[in-house]
Amino acid sequence: MNRCKRCVMPDSRPDHVFVDGLCPACVNYKTKHDIDWEERKRSLHRLLDAHNGEVLVPSSGQKDSTYQCLALREMGAHVTALTVRTCHLTDMGRKNIDNLAKYVRTVEFTPDMTVRAKLNRLGLELVGDISLPEHMAIFTTPFRMAIELENPLIMYGENSQMEYGGPVGTEAASQLTKRWRSELGGFCGMRPSDFIGIEGITRQDMDDYEIPTSEALEDSRIKAYFLGHFVCWDSHVNAKVAKEHGMLQQKPCDANWWEHENLDNAQTGLHDYFMYLKYGYGRGCNQISIDVRNGVVSRDFALDWVNENDGKYPDRYMDIPIADILCNVGITMKDFHAIEESFRCWQNE
């Protein structure tokens, strides 16, 4: 496996082209110091002013969205946090969503969870991603809600291509456009319409995962931006601010390096495990690579940690046994192991 010579990310990550031995995320990290963040923040203020300070924040109630809401509120924005119901909400996830409601107005949207469970199972079977319907909803429901609330400004968190790497040029994106959503939004090559007709799934069932045709979208009144384009993104700062404002945190499983990420969805451990099976790296590798870039740990330490922990089998996630998580979407352990082997490209020795 070829790993970045600065961090420990492998070149097996999709769309991850190394430059002189450096992964795209490390290349991007060097450019952050050249950005005029004060001017970027001024442009954010101008953007908020142009929308009368009204902004919709897609939110899980976790560290990043909590930070987003608090930071925008501090800038004088009138924030509405939109939470799209996750696939298997944990107790801590519920408490953190409720905690955020102490600071900003919140709206929660819950789709048909019977259809969601079916999509979870199909996502795992077809593309090895149990979280596929959640990814679709994250990048579609906020646009639907923006139309209903007549709130044309949506503010997502980081541009993941800047923080984690991606195709050259995508790291500079300030807006989450239709093209960005279709090419980089985690759809794994599937469209919501591809599920229509499978196991009785109807077009109406998939309406919650599609963006409707609307004048507001066609004439570009509704726009989505990345807050990370305007402020220097730092996951640890976000977690610290969120914790100071009451967000609960714990390490969700041994394969994670951080204790403050992805605490709301019990299925995340399975999503990350299949990421390792398919591409040879997991969530912990992503997290500790960020800490290597920031000088928190050495590359040698990170490499030892990754070799020991990355891709560990997710017996439990957020204290919930894997059998219970799978039962929730109608998958037996026997069927799970067959799906697991069908996607296995890497073996953790």
C-alpha cells in the first residue's frame, strides 16, 4: 500500500491522486496558510446580509453542525438548524440534538423509516454502503426544506475535498452546486430513482430523497455554501466549542481515533468498516491523518496506530451490538457475512 509521505492516507482512496508523494489533503493543508481568512469572513458577512441574516444549517446536532450554528449566530445570523432523521439514532445523538435546540431554532424531518430501513439494506448489498440513504438525504432534504421555509441560503460545514482530498480543483469550491452534489455527494454512482421498482419501492417513497423541480432552484435563488470556505476549519476547535455548549462526547468504537465524531448514527461503524474493506482505510485513518498534519501526533505514531486499529471489526458502535444494528434493517448475521465477503478487497492482518 502506498501511503502519503506526510500523513498516513493511502492512494487507494477514490479520486486521491498524489503529488510528489503527498496526498491531496496534505497539498491542500499547505495552501490554507496562504488564504486571507479575514477577507473570507468579510465575504461571509456580505453573503448573510444579502439574505437578511436568514440561514438554514443542515444539522446532526453533533460537533460540526453545533459549531456552525453557534458561529453563524455569533455573526448575527438568524439560524434554523435542520435535522434529517438519521438511520439508527443513538441515545447520545438524541440528547445532542435536543442540546442544540437551546441555542437556535430547530426543525426535524423524519422520512418513512420502513422505506429507510429497506434502502439501508439495499445500499449495503448493492454498493457496500449501509448509509447510502442518509447521504442522499443530507444533500437533498435541505433543498426541499429551503423551498418550504422560503429560506434561500443553506450553509453546510466543511468542503470535504479540501479537508480530506479529492479531484484537483474541487478543494476550492465555495458552493455546493448540483454538479458537486451529483459527483461528490456520496451517492456511490446510484440515483434515488434507481431504487424505484425494487422490492415495491415507489416513486412517492423516493420523493424524500429527490430535489423537486422548483422555480426557486431553477432561477438560482436557493444556494448552498460551505462554511469551511469562509472560516479556517478545525475539527478539534469545533468539538471544543460544542462540548463547552453541552454536547456529549465519547469514543464510539476502537476503530475511531477521535471521541467527538459520528456519535448519532449506530450504523456508522458498519459504513466505516466497509470503507476499509473496499479501499483499505477507515475513519480512524482519516482522523489521525488530520492530526498528523496539525502536528498533534507524529507520522510514525499514526502509522503504528493505523496498523493496529484501522478496519477493526465493529462488534459494537456507541455501545450497540452489531446484531441489533443489522436486525433494525432486516439483515441476519449470516447474510451480513456473505455481503461482507463480497466487498472484501483488503484484509487487516
